[in-house]
Amino acid sequence: MKSLLKLSLISMLAFSTTVLAAGGGAYLPNDKLPTYSGHKLTTSMQNGMQVYMNNCMGCHALGFQRYNRAAKDLEIPENLMVENLMFTGEKIGDLMVNNMPAASAEKWFGTAPPDLSLIARARKPQWLYNYLRAFYQDQSRPYGVNNSVFKDVGMPHALESMQGIQDKTEKVKGLENDIDYANGDIVTARDKLSNGGNASELNKMIADAETLIHDKQEEINALAAEGKYFTLVKEGSMTPQEFDSAMIDLVNFLEYVGEPIKRERKSLGIYVMMFILFFIFVAYLLKKEYWKDIH
Ligand code: HEC
């Protein structure tokens, strides 16, 4: 019985790690998002809301959310909310919308900034955490920045004054260059193949280039995992640790907005489990009572 239990535990663990690995997604960096709970989570969400209202609300509405609901759930007194987090004379019962006209926004950015009410559900929180920290300088883009998690995104680096500006490290750039060359080799070889070139030679060239791409990509993945994907080229008002912490807060806030009932649901779940356990106990006593004369 014991070994059976052990076996099923081990297989459950193995299964869950496979699922996690499969869900990893193909973006870099892919740092883990720390999870908070209890009071720490509430404070974090409050801080996240402040970062949001100051830096994101101008472009991205949260049209499914009302100010007073957020005030209640995040334990922010309504007067503090009105004084510190509402800037354009809205009322506390209003939906959290902005005045960004969609048509001109599309002209300015190429894409209108989407409403972010459900973004933490559409994208995963960990994706958001990495996306917000993945802006890097790229002069070929209209705003001089690109994003390694969301390539060629139309959003400017809204948090540049806090984070500063980062760039890919020389190592990462070098490896990406090698990959570009190898991809070029593959295109050339395929071209020659279709024009009747030496098949065995060209196929070997393609295979070699593919191996090289795979190896270089592994090296890049390893650098990203060690936190050596980006380097800061211009400091912001925050240290990298402070900025990461602010981004955890921001994501916690967006996760709250995506499902305001979540915390309640979780604590309700605990009561439900407690009730079930209690009921099992009562049922057990009852069973004992019924069967006591039968043996
Ligand atoms: C100056 C306007 C502007 C500001 C400020 C801004 N964004 Fe954006 N954001 C955009 C635009 C435009 C897009 C759409 C980009 C695209 O699809 O190419 C976007 C896209 C996004 C996306 C990706 C949405 C998707 O399709 O998955 C997220 C997430 C996001 N923004 C979060 C934020 C957060 C959080 C802040 C505050 C720190 C912020 N943005 C500040 C303009 C802005």
C-alpha cells in the first residue's frame, strides 16, 4: 500500500513537471514569477495599482473594473483612491476607462493599445512579468526599443525612467549573429539544391547548419537562465531588483483585475474542504454506529 502511494506520488510529480516544461513557451528571458499571498499580496497589488495608474492607464483602459470595487478588494480607503490614483475627475463608481481615441491611437502606435482587463488570463502572468522587463534598445524600431518577449511590439518603453535602458549582452548578440549566418547558409544551400546542385554535399551543409543553430540556441537559453541575456546600458531611477519587484506588483495587480473574485474563491475553497472533511468524520461515526451489532 505504502509503495503504491509512493509510486503514484512520484508519477504525479513527474507528470506535473512534464506539463510545466511543455508550457514553457518559446520566449526569452523566461524568469519565474515569484508568488505572494496574504498581506504581502495585498500590499503588492496596491503598489501594482499605483504603478499602473501612473504609467499605463493613459494608454490602456481596464474597462471591466470599477474604481470602488478595486478600492474595496485591495483595501484602499476610497478617499485615498480618489486623491492619489484618479487623475481626471472620474467618480469612485466609474469604470476604469480612459479617453484614448482608438482611431488616433492606431495611427500613433500602429495598433490601438488593448484594454488590459483580461490580459493576465489571455497571456500568463509569467509572460507579463517577462514582457514588462524585456524592452531593449533597437534603433531600427520606431521608438528605438524592441521587446524580446513580444517581437516588434508597437508599445514604447513606458517604464524607461524606472528601469533605464538595457541591451542584449555581446555574447547573446554574437550567438544570434551566428544563427543568422547559419540560416543564410541554409537558404543558399536549398537554392542550389533546387537548381540541381550536388545533393549529398548540400544536404550535409544544411544538416550541419541546423546542428549549429540548435547548439547556439541552447547557449542563448543557458545565458538567459543565468540572467545574462540583457545588460543595463543606462541606469533608471530603480535598481534592477527594485524594478523586478515593482513588476511583480504590477502583474499581481493585473492578475487581480483579470479575476477579482479569485481570492474569495480560494478562501471559500478552504471552507468547502473543511466541511467535506468534517462530513467524512460524521459519516464514519454513523457507519460505526450502524454496523456495531452486525459483526
Ligand atoms: C504610450 C502608450 C502606451 C503606454 C503608456 C503603455 N502601453 Fe502597453 N501597449 C501600447 C500599444 C500601442 C500596444 C499594442 C502593441 C502591439 O500590439 O504591437 C501595447 C501592448 C501592451 C501589451 C501586450 C498586449 C497583447 O496584445 O498581448 C501589454 C501586456 C501592455 N501593453 C502592458 C502595458 C503596461 C503594464 C503598461 C504600463 C507599465 C503599458 N502597457 C503602457 C501602448 C502603451
